[in-house]
Amino acid sequence: MSISQIDDVDRLKRINQALISRVERSMEQQGNAFSLFQTAINLEGRVRQHTEDLRGALRRLEQSNLDLVSAKENAEQANLSKTRFLAAASHDVLQPLNAAHLSVSALSELQTTVEGKQLVAQVERALETMDDLLRTLLDISKLDAGVVRPEIGNVALQPLFHSLESDFRPIADKKGLDLRFRATNAVIRTDRPMFRRILQNVISNALRYTETGGVLVGARRRGDHVLVTVVDTGTGIPPDQHEAVYDEFHRGANALEGDRAGMGAGLGLGLAIVRRLVDALKHEISFTSRVGRGTVFRILAPAAPVSSRDYRADVTPAAPRGYGLYGTKVLVVENDHAVREAMAALLSRWNCEVQVAATRATALACLDGGWRPDLIIADQHLDHGDLGSQTIRHARIKAGRAVPALLVTADPSDALAVEARRSGIELMHKPVKPAELRALMAHLLA
């Protein structure tokens, strides 16, 4: 049927509407296809752009990796240089201080007036404060540089407590404080010198900030660990300072009171090095405090096996039979002129017969005329690359006997300590305290 034969207007409208709908659908399909085509083109452009961005990011990442490798190498080189500097600083910085200690000690014996002795005592206290400060700064630098490596072993606490009590008893008595160490049979896994330094600093801090009462040090088992506590009746730590006590150069408000008691005010480095030592040993430290009532420090360390009996006991050396050094023949081998002269002057004041040398050759030449030393005191690092330990060995061979010997050095290396023990040589670190030197000399001669 043709359209001319349709006389129904409504029917014509419906047919017309159907035709219009078909045309519209056809146009929509064509429009959708075109849109898809445009979308595909846009997506391809975006993929290409993202690919270029990714390649650029990869190139930047490769350059960053190269920069990081270079920075790591530079950091390692800087750390190595710092390590070498610290080794040199330990020797060079402490050398003049050692000479000053020895010279002042010799000077003190020449004083006959009360005023002169008081002035010498003031200088000695100033030198001791400087000594403590330099040692602490060097120790902090070494810990930060990763130079110090703990040597973990079994350490008995009772001999360690006995040693610390001997150190701090005069200070506590001078301040009129009660210092107590509770007996214990505990043995812990730690590095003995580092752990001793931790307790030494904490106890020193406790005595400094305690005016009345006292300090109690004890230990008790806690599971697989041992808890060491240091309790004082001091001024306490305000809550707003709890986070700052381990910072460098942080001091409590009453630090100068300790100075008037003869302990030294300190520069706030004691607990700073304690934190570093505790971290290096992988121990734990904490404290509680009440202002005006006191403070309790707690150090948690692994306990050694109960059956262990192979620990190296920290036995206090036997007391020397006497301090009589009259006529003792001492060979001093030291390359630093000031230290050498100061040591010779001090030993002469002790009525020793002294020969001095700066190298191995000159030291051995002292034995050419039949003179034989009763004791050898040598620095480790001498002129022309000579070593004190080797000089002592050659001198013993020439003397025909194992002459008692003492290495006085600023070299803190573990290798030197091992070598000294193996060779039967005592070891003291600079700067030397004359009283300790004299006691050790008497002990060796006895």
C-alpha cells in the first residue's frame, strides 16, 4: 500500500513518527561510532604521554640511584675519615693533658705552704674536669661514628659493684651521703667496660643531685634478665624534663651545688653517653622520679645462664705491699718531649733513677752500659713508626729477663689491649693520674 492510499491521518502520524525515530537512531549510532573513534584517538594520545612520563620517571630514578650510590660512597669515606680523626684526636688531644697532670703532680710535692697546696689542688681538679669532658666527648663521637663495638661476655655484678663502691665511697663520704651496694650473685651478658661506664655515669649523677640521704645500687632477677637499679634521695626530675635528660648539655637546676661539694658541675653529657651505650648494648633503661623525693634508674640486661662459670671475674687487684719506690730504675720511652720531661720529673720526685728515650734505638742504647731497668714505662706510638710494645719486647730480650712493663697510651683500640695481655704488659690510658701510676708501679715491683 502506498502512502497516497492511506487516508487515516493518525496512522500517517504514527508512520511518520516511526520513520523519524529510525532516522534519529541511525544518527545516534553514527554519532556513537564517531565518539568511540575520537575516544580511541584520545586514549592512544594519553597512553603515549603516560609512556613518555614513565620513561622520564625511570630516567630520573636511575639518576637518583646513581646519586644515592655516590652519596653513600662519600658518606662511607667521610665516616672513615672521621674514624681516623678520632683515633688521632684520642692521642693528640690527650697528650698535653697527660703532661699537665704529671707536671702538676710533681709541682704539688714541691709546695710547702698551705696556699701553694690549695692552688695545686684547684689546678688538679680543673684538669680532672677537663679530662672527663674530653674523654666523654671522644666516647660520644666514637659511638656516633660506629667505631666502638661491644664485646659481649658474662659479667659478674658483685665484683663490678665492689669496684664502683671503691671509686665513689670518698665522694659520698665527703658529701655526708649513705652509699650502699646490695650484694648479688647475678651474672649478665654485656660488655664489661661499657656497662661499668653506664653505672658509673648514673651513680655519679645520683650523687651530684643528692644533698641528703643517700644512693642505693642493687640488682634482682626478672625472668631471663637482670634489673639493675640506682635509687637516690635527691632533688628529682620534673616531668617536663623527662624527655630531655638524655640530651647533650642538659643539666638540672642544682648542678652547681655538686661543684661546691667537689664533684664538678658536669656539662650534662653523663646521661647522653649512657643512652648511646645502652643502645649499643641493646639493653633497656628507664626511670621514675618525684621532685623533692628522688629518682630510680633501671637498667635491664640479659642474664647469663645459671650454670655459667666461665665469666672473667672483675677481681680487684691485690693491694700493693708498699709505695717504696726509692732507687727504682725506670726506663721511660716517650716521644712527646713535654710528657717525657714531666714523667721524668715526677719519677725523680719519687726517688726513682730514670732513663728517658724517644725511640726504640735510644731505649736499647740505655742498656748498653750494663744499666738494667726494674720497670719500663712506654708510650705505644713512638717516633719513626716505633711501637712501645715492640720496644718493651726488645728491651726484655736485651735485659735477659721479663722486666715489669707498663704501656701508658691514648690508643683505646681493643687490639692493643689484647696484645698487652698476651705480652704480660700492664695498660694505662692517658691522661694518667699520678696516684694510680704510683700504686700500679708499686704493685708491679712487688
